[in-house]
Amino acid sequence: MPSYNPPLRDMQFVLHEVFNVVDELKVCPPHADVDADTINAVLEEGGKFAAEVAFPLNLSGDQEGCVLDKTTHEVKAPKGFKEAYKQYVEGGWPALSCDPEYGGQGLPFVVNGCFYEMLNSANQAWTMYPGLSH
């Protein structure tokens, strides 16, 4: 059975050993307190979401696709897409790098970029849904 294995160690290597991202963030006041443990924990949870929630939806996305009801003009997403989006929102993922003043988590965009890299790799079709609203 196909699976998705998030490239966490590769991301950690690039972020921490190549770019020394934590040192670079120390000169950025909004992110000066972000440490490697925080970045790694967020990416690990993001990888779980990508692998366990987004990836399995490839099958329903490929088999069902979106369906347009020409009478009501409603579009129905494939099975599981709506529930996955609900989990995505409940997990705070849409606001990962958004300003805390507006309900965001205030993490650096580089963390957000890594998370979306995993989502796009796990399920490009599903990831387009959050992309429409951000």
C-alpha cells in the first residue's frame, strides 16, 4: 500500500545545519525566541497531518474528483476532503505564520513553507483547497 514519509530529517538538516535558521531568526524580533525544538515539533506534527490525513485522500480525490450539480450549482468535494479541512483548521494550520494579533501562531514563514512542502508532496489536489483561502 502506498504511503507518504515526510522528509523531516532532510528539512531539519537544511534548516539547522545548512542555514542555521535559529541563529538567523534571533535578529528578527518577531521570531527571536523560536528555537530548534519548536521548529522540529511543529514540523513533526505537520508531517503527521500530511501523512495521516492528507495523503490517504489521494484515492478518493482521484476516483471521485469534484462533482458539479448543474441544478443547484453546488460543487461537492471528494469523500473526506471536507473532514480533512476541518481537522486542518482545528489544528491551527492555516494560521501557522500569521500574526498572533489576528489569531495566528506567529511562526516564521520558513516553517510554514516546510509544512506546505509536505502537504503538497502528500496530496497536491487537497492542498489546493487551503491555498484558495489563504
